[in-house]
Amino acid sequence: MKSSEETDPFYQALSTCLANSLSGPTWHIARTTEPPPGMLLVTGTQDLAGFVVGDRGAPRKTYEDTYESFMGLYRNHVREWDPLSLAFVFCPIALAEEDEEFWISVEGDTRFCRKFVIQAELDPQRLQRSLLRLPFVPFDRADTVSLGRPVAAQDLLRASGVSAELADRLVSTRSSEDAIADSCLSRDAVTVQTAEAVALRRSEWPSSASSGKRIISLDVSEFRAYRGSHSFDLSADLTVLYGPNGLGKTSLFDAIDFACTGRLGRFASRAGRGPTPLKLVRHLDAQGETQVRMTVGECLGKSAAVIRRGDRWDRATVDQAPTDRKGLLQWLGCGEGSETVDRVENLERLFRSCHLFGQDYQALLAQFRDSSQLETDIVARMLALEDYVRGSRKACQVADVVARRGGELRTKRDEAAQKLRTMEEMRSEIRAGLQDAGSPEAIGRAAAAVAKGLSVVLGVTVCAPDGFTADHVREWRTEAVGASSRLRTLVAEVGQIESRLPETLAAKQKMPRVQARLAESRAGVTALSRDRAALLKAAGDLRQHYDATLDAIERTRKEQEGLTWLAKAGERLTALDGSTQQFTSVLAVERAKMDEARRNLAESGRNRREIEEATAAHVALLNQARTRLATLRVVAENAVLWNDWRTALARNDAMLRELSHCRDENSRQRQLTSEQLEGAQELSRKADEHLRTVASAQARLAAILGQVAEFVRDATCPTCGSDLGTRERLLAAIAARTGGVPDEQMSAAANSERLRQDVATSAERAQSLAREEERLGAEIRVAQEQRDKLSALSADFEARLRAAELPTSFDQLGEVVKRRVIAEEEQTRSLEERVTALQAQRDGVMQAGAALERAVAALNVSISSAQNGLGQVQRETEGLRNEAQRRGILLQPDNLDLPGGIAALGKTLDDATRGAEGTQAKLKEQERLVVEMSESLAKSASALQDLERDETDIRERVSRHEEALARNGLPMDSTPEQLREARAQAAARLATCDATTAEINAIEQMLMASARTAELVAIEAELSKRTDEIRALDQEISRCGRWRECFVSIGGVLDRTRSAAVDGYTTGLGPTVSVLQQRLRPVFGFGELHIQSSEGNLRAVVDRAGKELVPTDFFSESQKQVLMLSLFLAIASTQTWSSFAPVLLDDPVTHFDDLNAYAFVELIRGLLTGHSGVPRQFVISTCDERLYQMIRQQFAPLKSRVNYYEFRSIGSGGPVYDFLAGT
């Protein structure tokens, strides 16, 4: 590609941005001088990328040309470039919408190398952000915002003025809402201060990367899938666990989770209702103790052993120093001497949210799949803010409980106030009664007045007794009440009788007239009924005569129609016979033509099949020739590569022989060393025995010398008789003569020590030789794997050569292939020409056959038309015969001429019709008279019913009047004046009765004055008690109101702080999530991903042509999982609370295709090799063989920084696995 004024500025901007991002001696950035000139090559220790800027004119053509040139550069530098990870980055100046499908296919093509399409930019910031998509561009902490976390909700509440006890009960799950409300309502409410200023505490990463803690090793015993003891080396930067599901990979993550937290996070939702921690972690067939030992190291070289037992899940030891769950999590996350007061539950969730991507995140994906939104509970789990959510909810629930208690207290107060008002009214009544109380004389006078009044009311003499008591009062009240009720009824009924008296008198006067009219109406109705019956009988006779006339007319008309139809049928039958003969002759001619056309069509079909068979045979030959030609071309293209394979295979065989020789020599040396070790051990054993023998002899000699000393009494030797002068000189001479035994003992001891050193040296050499043999075995296995691959490739290529009947000699292959290609091309052209000729001949035959088929179709139509005409004639003839049979007529030629009979029947029909019309007129007149008489009869019957109802009404009204007079003792002929007088007398008696009742009540009050006084005292005391009770209730209601405001304020403080933390997360980590999602795999046609927060919820949206769209409406399952994985890695990459290095990914690529999986591997490689801050340590499990092989290929240059565990099966002792070191 030629440089131009248009593309040079973009190359310059691209070079500057890459230089800023890829600073350091390991990266080299330069423009190429080889074709295509101007391409920007970026070379690192593991990566090589070619950058090309596409012009505006024809970006597709530019891409295809430059990509082909990039592959040409690879062929020219294959030895230097082959170990590197290649990428081709095309940077068009403008991305047109019509080219979108093409760019999608470019990025999805993983053949030869990864390809990226990034729009060229002159703006450094936009270009820098676009380049972050590339896996080899370091993802540095300077490009992200650190994720801070608020203080624990309990600490925030303390800072807000809430007591430590209340803060603990709100945040924990141990106390219910009712219990908290009961505890708080017993004391005064607190004032919640605004403490958001202290809420957003941010811890920082340690100043040195050396403070990060890493897992060195993990030892498990009787833990879940692992029976017995198992040890795992996790010291590498990346440890990959590969194998089918159900073989114990997740149990390894559970062991790390249990060692750090004392719990299993994926069973957290079953807390309180599931098995105990020991039952969850212990192997079902365990015999020994369940224990996890995790060795944790730091970059400074220090290490510590964390041990947690299954039966003591809440306690652990760090270098034999006991600690609880909270202390261990603080030590892992914040280091020694850290001062954090987070609850242990918060620390536990923080640990998992930052370090463990497991089944919990897969559950989050299920909710995100439906709405592109994560609810408050899920967000709280991800960001470890569950203490805020739980505290806020419980505060709101306690506020509701307090409000409900306040409502109950207000209801109770209202009831007490109502009772207080009732008692005050009773007190007023009692006081009024006590004021009216009089002397016994007054009571006697009142009793006399009551007796007089009762005498008037009852109409009998009533006397007041001398000793007037309450019983007399109750008796008089009963009589007065009964009399009052009777008098009120009397007054009401007399008034009603008086008001209805004029109507009753008028009804009595009307009664004779109604009875007379009723008799006349009954006689008229009877006469009308007789006349109507006579008219009905005459009309019936006329109807019968008319019906008979109509029947005769109908019979005559049918006879006339039958004769007319018979005449027409004869004519039609004659015409149908002629049509039948005509259609029969036409059908015979057309069938003869059809037979001839079918014979011609069969002949054409045979010719076409012969041509098609010949064409198929030539096409098969052509395909075979093309296949041979393609094979020859593939052979020509790969011949050099095959030769390289054979050369590499020869070098590999030589290396294998050398390694095998070294291993055999090492085995021989090891055997010799083992034999020497056994000989040295045997000599050492004999030397020890000799030493023991010498020591025993020395002991016996010392005993003998002691005996000799006792035996010697003078200076004369007992053996030789020499006199040495003194006894002491003699004993010294004897000791000197026997001094060889100690010297021998010392020599034996020295010899034994020397042999022990020889044994130790031989043992060390044996161990060294064993390690060397193990290393050689690993190298032989790797070399054997490489040889197997090369052998398979070479064997496959040679099989193709043999199948193509080509020589397997590289020197002869080129010329033979060239000649064969020319011959096969010539044969292919010949076959193609012959096939074209046969196809043209087949087309001509097919056209002729089509013409014959059209002729046959036309004849079929003609024959079908003739057959249809003949069938129609036959059906019509059969129809005439059936109709004649139905009419009872014989279709014969001699009875078809009937004009005379038809004319006679017509005259008879006219006469009968005129007679029927006269009868019909008379019948209508008679029916009219019947209708008129029926109407008159109905009117008369209605009038009769009205008169009968009037008579019944009058009788009932008079009867009710007489019953009321009799019931009240009034004469039947009472006048209005008499009724008014009777009502006035009853009203006067009623007034007297009411006055007498009032006097009786007054007497009762006088008699009950003393009892009412005592009742008044009791009511006064009860009123005072009720007043105190209402005052206390008012205080409790006020306290409930203050506590409710307090808990509402607590919930508000927690909600605002949590919302601020979530808003900070979306603001700071939204771009980071977008970058990670773009690295894993961008979604073409959509812009950057944005994370939004609303009331504690998280929502993901993407840009599309200036609009915000919901990803779940358009993303695939793998794209959704990419988004969830990006969320987790963003948190793990930017969190600042923990210096614990491991990131645990349990089967993270469930729905990934090849491109997604490749991008995931490159992302992990970039995080391992290009990220600053606390050094990362990844542990990844997968059951995807494709992903496993990609990891092994991409991470091969890292060597010792990567370890692999291959899980093969599971047996009685637990999982069976192989450890493969990265070297």
C-alpha cells in the first residue's frame, strides 16, 4: 500500500498512541520497507501485530490487498514470526454502514491470525480508548477508576448517633422487627445525624506490589469429592484445571472458599435451613479428619499456613496462631495490623465478589437475561452492600411495626376517650338527680300525686301505701308504661279512623250503583258469547268448503303441468340422443390422437434418460479430475512445509534418542547408586555391630582389670613373675599391655561415622538422579507429543501422496506434480467441454419433450371436455326418466301428443278458480264479523272485571273501618265530632300518664339518693384513672412517632449511602466494563456499553445510531455472558480493599464460540503480563477441550508461570488427575 497525504497523519497518530501504550524495551514499533510499504509493525516478546490505515476510496480492496501482503511478510519471516501471536489490525478512515457485514465477517475469521477493525482517529484520547480492545495493549490501573466501598453499615449508623446495640440488631439477621420495636419503645428515641461525610471510606492498594498475598499450595483431606489427602501446587501465576464435569474441579474452588471464609458461597442461599457446614464439606465416606491447609505467600518470601478443620469451621490457625473468620479475612484482604470493623458477613461477601466467579454469577445471568437489569439484591451481592440493603429494609420494617403500634395506641386512646365522655355524662346525670332529692314528706306528696294520676289514666282508684318503697315505684312504672303505650296506640288509630271516615261513607253510598252496573255487564257478556259462538260455527263451515275447492284446483293444475312437461320431455329426449352420438364420435377421434402423442413422449423420455446418464458419467469424471487437480495443488503448496516437517521430525527423533540415552544412563547411574547405597548401608550395619562388639569387649576388659586390681597385692606380676617395684607400677603395666581395645573402639566409631556419611551422600545422589529422571521423562513426553503431531501431519500428507499416486521423494515430487497438474488441467477442460455439449443436447431433448407434454395436456383437455359433455347428456337423459317415473308417466313416443287433454283441463281449472274466489270473499266477511264481536266481548269482559274490583275494594274498606271502631270501643255509626272528642280524651289521658311517669322517676331518684352518691364517688375515681391512662397513651403515641421518624431517617441514610456507592461504581467502572466487554468480543452495529444506576438497580444499555437500547433484546447468550464476566473482572481489577491476589474462575465460558474463547484467553494473558498493581494469580477450571488447548498454546512462552491439572476420572480415593508443569 502506498503512503499518501491522507493516511500519513493517521499513521503518525497511531504510532504515537502505540508508543505511549507499549513503552518499554520489550516492544518495537516501526514502519515496514518491504511490500506493502508503510505498514506499521508492532513487535513484542510474545506478540506481533500489523497496523494498516485504509483510505476512504475502497477500504475493502485495501484490506484484501494488505492482508495478502501481511501473509507474504509472514512467509518471508516464518522462522522469526512463527513463535509469536499474530494479529492484523485494519484501521479504515471511515466505517460505512453498507460495509458493516463485511467487517463483522473479517473479525469473526480466526484463520491464520486474529483480525481487528478499528476506526482510524486523529484524536489521541478516542484512538487510545479504541486501542484498548487489542489484547496485547496493557490494561493498566491508570486507565481505570479504583472501586471504593463505603464503611460498614453498622459503623455508619454508629457515626450517625445510633447506639452500637441497635446498629448491630438492624444489620444482623438475629433480631426480628417486633423484638427491635419492643426494645426501642421502652426508651426515648435517638436523633439520627447526617453522616454521609464519613460513609465513603476508600482503602488504598498497598504502596508496594510485594504486599499482595498469593496461594502457594493447597492440601485437602476428606473434603467433598476428595477422599484421603490430596496436595495441589498453585504457586504459578496461572493454574488451569481441565476435565469433564463431576470430577472435583469445583470442589477445589470450594476448598479455597472454605479455607478463607469458613463457608461455601454457592450454598449461601440455604443458610439456616440446609446441612451444617461440616456435612457440606465432609466426604460422604470419610474416615479421617476433614481439613484444608492453604499456604499463603508474599512476594517478599514470607509464607504462612492457614489451616481450617471441618468441625471447627468458625475458627482457623495462621502459622499455628488461632483466629476467627473475621480476623482471617482481614489478614487476607488488608494485611497485618489493619483496623477494619466490617462485619464478618460483609468481609465474606467482599471476598467472593472480588475473587470468585462461580455458579452465583451464572445465576445472575439468568436474571439479566430477561431485562438487562440487576435488581437491588443482586447488586448488593455483587458489591458486598448487603448490610446496607438488609439494614435499610429492616429499618423500614421496624418503622412499619412502630407505625402499626402507634395506630393501635391511637385506637386504644380513642376508645378510652369515648369511655371518658360517657362517664362524664353519667356523672352529670347523677349530680342532677342528687340536687332533686327531697324529704320523706316530699316523697309522700309526690306518691299521692302519682296515685291520683294513675287513677285518671287507668280508670280505677289507686291509693298510695304508707311505706312507699322502690318496689312500689317499679310496679307503678310498669303500669304507667303499659298505659302510655296503649293510649298512644289509641290516639294514633282514632286519628286514622277520623281521617278515613269521609272516604268510607262515600264508598258505602257508591256500593248499590256498582252492584247494579255489575249485573248489567254480566248479562251483556253472556249474550255476546252466544252470538260469537254462532259466527264461529258458520265461518268453520265456509273454511271447509273453501279448502275442498282449493284441493280440487291443485289436483287439476298438477294434471295440466304433467301433460305439458310430458310434451317438452319428448322433444328434449330426441335432441339428447343426437348429442350422445356426436360426443361419442369426437371422443373416439381424440383418443386415437392421444395414443400417438403418448408413444412419441415415451420415446423422448428414453432419449433424455440416455443423455442424462452420459452427462452424469462425464460429470463424475470431471469431479474426479477436479479433486485430483485440487489435491495436486495442495501438495504443491505444502510440499515445502512437508519437507520442513520431515526435517523437524528427524531432529525430534535425534533429540528423543539423546533424551532416551540420557534417561537410560541416568537409570544406570541410579541403579549403581542404589546398589552402592545398599552396600554402604550393609557396611554401616556391620560397622555398627563391630562397634557394639568392641564396646562389649571394652566393658569386659574393664571388669577383668578391676578383678586383677583386687587380685594383685604386691609388685610381682602373676603371669611372668617379674617384680616391678610397686603395686601401682604393676597395674599401670597391665593397663598398657591391654590398651589396644580402646584404640580399636575409637577406630570402629570413626569407621561407622564415615559409612553413615557415605549412606547419606548416596541417598542424596539417588534422590538427585530420581529428580533428573523425572525431568527427563517429562521432556521425553513433551518431545514424544511433538513427534506424534509431526508424524501425524507427515503421515497424512504422505497418505495424500500415495492416494494421488505421487512419489514420496521430495526431490522428484515437484516435477511430477507440475506435469500431473498440466495433464489434469487439460483433461478437466476436455471433460468440461463434453459435459457442456451433453447438457445442450439434453436441453434440446427436454424442450421437445416439453412440447409433447403440452400437446398431451391439450388432448387431455379436449378428451376431458368431450367426456364431460357426454356425461352431462347422459345425466340429463337419466334425470328426465327419473322425473317421469316420479310423476307416474311412461315416456313412449305414442303418448307425447296431448293438446286436447291440456285444453280441457285448463277450462276446468278456470271454473274451479272462480268458485274458490267467491267462497274466499264470503269467508273473509264472516271472519271480519267474528273479529268485531270478539273485540266487543273483550271490552265487556274488561269492564266487568273493573266493576268486580271496585266492589271488592269498597267491601274491604268498609270492613277495615268497622274493625277499627270495634277494636277501640267506638259505635259503628260514629260521627266525625264523636271521633274528635274520643281522640282528645285519649290525648289528655296520655299527657296525664307522661306526667305521672316523670313523677315516678323523680320519686325513684329521691329514693336512690344514697346509692347514687356512692356511684358518683366511684365514677370520679374512674374518671381520674381514665385521664391518667389517656395521658400515658399520648406519651407512648408521641414516642412511637419519634421512633418511626428515627427509623425512616436510618433507612434514608443507608439508602442514600448505598445509592452513592452504586452511582460511584457505574461512573467509575462503566468504562472499564465496556473496555473488557470490547476485548472479549464487540457487538458490531452497536456502540459502547453503558452502565446506569437507578434506586440501587443496575441497568445496561448500548448505543445504536444515537439511541439507547436494551442489550438482552439483541445480544446472544454468549454476549450476555461476556457482559457478566466483564462486570466481575472490572470489580476484581479495580477494587481497593483487598491485596489478596488470586482470581478464581469456575467454568467461565459456557456459551463461548472459538472467537470468544480465544479472546478470553488473550484477555487473561494481558491481565497476567501487562497489568500493574497487585500481581494477579488466576485459577481457571474448564471442561472445554478447545479452550484448554488454546490456553496451552497461548501460554506456552510463560513456561514456569503456568501449571496444569488434567482430571481424568474419579475413584474410591477421589479425583484422579495428572499434574503438568508449564516448563
